[in-house]
Amino acid sequence: MRAYEITNILLDHPQTVTEETKNTVKDILKKYSVEITGEEDWGQKKLWHKINGYESGAFYHLRCKAEPKIIANLENEFKLNQNILRSLIVTA
């Protein structure tokens, strides 16, 4: 297993919807047997440029361990979720 860092920019919705999206991200990671080693809520931030018409988003950062072969699956799952504006997965 390798160490990865995942940063998601979530839609700037009311707090309850943001929490539901965070739980959805965790469920996706559990689905692929990803071990979460740390998580940080970076809060609402103004974006440098608009993404799909949105000027701000909630930044959510996770540190985890996963098998390299499932990273493409994670990226696809994040792209399918309408509450995630952008996602970045890098090796730690």
C-alpha cells in the first residue's frame, strides 16, 4: 500500500450538505478498502477562478493508504459525484 493525499473541493452548500458529501467521500474510500490516516477540513475558500460557475468551495483534505491500482477508480467516483467540484490525488 502507498500513502496518498486527497484534496476535494466541495460545492459551497449549507453545512449539512457539505457534511453529507464528506461522508459520501469516506464511503467511497471504504468501498475500495482505503485506510484513512488523517483528515482536515480546510473550510470555505474563494476560488482563484470559477469552477462550473461557482466562486467558492469547501476544501476537504485526507491522508490515506491505498493500493495504486484503485486510484483511477477513486478519481472516476469523485468525478461522478455532483457535489465535488474538483479532486486531486497525489502520492505522499
